[in-house]
Amino acid sequence: MAKEPGKYPCGRCGCTPEGRDQDGGRWKIFGGDPTAPEIVSEICPRRLLTHRTLEFMRLYGHYKRGVLPVAGGLLDQPAAYCDAMATLEQWLTDG
């Protein structure tokens, strides 16, 4: 989901407005590493992402291509942006 949030739009999975599965099921999230623990949630994982998180995830592709949101270099970018890109980079490269 983190690598391709567009594939998981809200409303597609059929969960309730509170993020619960209509059939009482649970969501299972598997890591890229077979030794990573499975995460089980009663709340739709997409609902756990804030609008700001989704916006940073959208900007990550631009960041990887060297396109920055504010004119200038990396040191001219907002600290929150730099922190978010560093966090996403770590999550996506560490699995």
C-alpha cells in the first residue's frame, strides 16, 4: 500500500464508514520480507493514513526524480518535507 497508494482508494474494499469490514473480517498486511511478522488489523489500513501522509507519499515519486516542491535546493525545503522523504526512503528501502 505504501508503494502504490493509488491501487487502494477508499471505497474500493467495501469497509464501513468507520473502517471496519462489513463481513467482520480482518485485514492482513504482509511485509516484503518472508521473516517479517504479519500485521492483522480490524481497521482498514487505508483509513489509518492521514491526508498529509498520502500527500507526502504522492510527492515521494517526484522527490526520487529530483523534483522538489519549493524552488531551490534540498536545504530550501520545509523540514517536515525533508523528514517525510527520509522516513519514506527508509521504509521503502528497508522493506
